[in-house]
Amino acid sequence: MGYLILVAIVASFGWWRLSLRLWPYAPCRWCGGRKGNNVGSSRSRWGNCSRCGGKGKRLRWGAHGQ
Ligand SMILES: [Zn+2]
């Protein structure tokens, strides 16, 4: 039983590393991946998203980018 858990952990870790290489970017959590203007709930959030700079994507945790 412990061996199966170990295999599952290693397999999920391997898949996570592979997915980081295939898709290093994920939609920005703050603007939801919208490009350009950020439709914020408050007036101060209008304009480019401060988190991704209006790109609409963020580097996933563990990815190193280009
Ligand atoms: Zn954003």
C-alpha cells in the first residue's frame, strides 16, 4: 500500500514537471487572463493588471520561463 502511494506521488510529480515544460504559463489569477484592460471591481484597478502587466498570463510556480 505504501509503495502504491509512493508511485502515485512520483507519477504526479513527473506529470507536474512535464506540464511545466509544455505549459509554463497559466492565466493570470488577478485578471483571469484578459488581455489589455483589467475590469476591476474598484476604479483603481482599471488599466493594465498590476500583476501581469496586461499580458493576461503568469508564470506557473516552478517554471523558469524562456
Ligand atoms: Zn493579470
